[in-house]
Amino acid sequence: KVSSKDGRNFVLLESFTFVTKAGETITVPAGSESDGASTPKPIWNVLPPFGTYWPAAYLHDYLYRYTQRPKSECDSLLNEAMESLGVIEDERIAIYEGVNFGGQLAFDHDRSQQQKV
């Protein structure tokens, strides 16, 4: 469950967990914030910020904003989470490649604004 004042930025009301293929449990705590998948507005008709990949995007925002994991690990976990959600392969690859190649500015910004939950 999430809450939003503007329909674009969300606050998690209940924590959720993701268990990686390696068996690590990652808990995204209540209070974490996300703006969905960071897809460019011109392609929202194809890949909107919110789709079947929404929980994976929320996890990814949490990893960028609230942890000290390296960018490459955050991006890999996004891909793994999308795969576990059954996201269509073409969508998964497009989103993963987008953050892998184009997400450095967002990563740097999120790290410079490091938040606590």
C-alpha cells in the first residue's frame, strides 16, 4: 500500500520484502519513497512509470536512495526483481538497459540526497 499527494510521488505505507536468487532478504520499509520507473515521458504510452514492474521499480528507488549498494548491484537487483514478477522480457530489458546506461545522474543525485527511513 502506498500514499501520494500528487499522483506521481509515493510513500510506502506497509513494508514489503524481496528475496534474491542468492537467498538474501531485502526489506523495503514503510516510509520509503518512489516515483515509479524512471521512464522518459515521451515513451509513457509504451513504458509508463507504473506497470507490472512497479514493485521492482520501488525496490530500485529504495536501493538507490536508502542504501550504500553500488549502482551496478542496484540495477542488477531491479532486473532480477522484474524477472521474478514475470515482466515481459522486452519491457524488462528496456527498463534495465535504461537505468544501467542512463541512470548514473539519478544514482548520484539520490546518493547526494541520501535519506533515512
